[in-house]
Amino acid sequence: MQVEIETLMQTAFAPVVMRVENESHRHAGPDTESHFKLTLVAQAFEGVSRVKRHQAVYRVMGGRMTLIHALALHLYTPSEWRALGEVAPVSPRCSGGHRGDLGA
């Protein structure tokens, strides 16, 4: 699933930074492909609201979203990314159970 997410995002958004982190190991349950953190920095997000950015990612993911329990989205323009010090926030804990601390 991780490679598929990377391929879809690269094709759709041509990001200057892309990080897809599989955080499934930090959550309860047997599925090893269910929790992901996606950080995308793309010029395509310039002038686009946060809600519209999320909707665009969901659209690209399509029916694959039903296969994922959690997808933490961190979507920025290059200038927003620089202003954040090029660091994405820590993902929240899964309300369905977790393993260990999700700290940076």
C-alpha cells in the first residue's frame, strides 16, 4: 500500500517533498498496511484551502481509502513547509488502540 500511495501522489501532485510513513506497527491489530502518515509539499497546493487539499488527496486515493484505517495528511506549499522548519507534526494516537508512543 505504501508504494501505491507514493506512486499515486507523485503522479497527481509532483511533490517537491513526499514522505509516506507506515505507522501501522504502532497500532493494535494484525494489519501491517492500515495506518499511514503522508507529508506532501507541492506547488499544486498554492492558493488551495486545506479542505480542498485533503479532498484532492482523497479523490486520488479513490476506493483505496476503504483499505486504510488512518491516513494523517500534512499538505503544504513550499513556502508553508519552509515556515514550519520542514518538519511535519507528530501523528495522533489511534482511538482504536495503539502500541507504544507515537512521538517523533
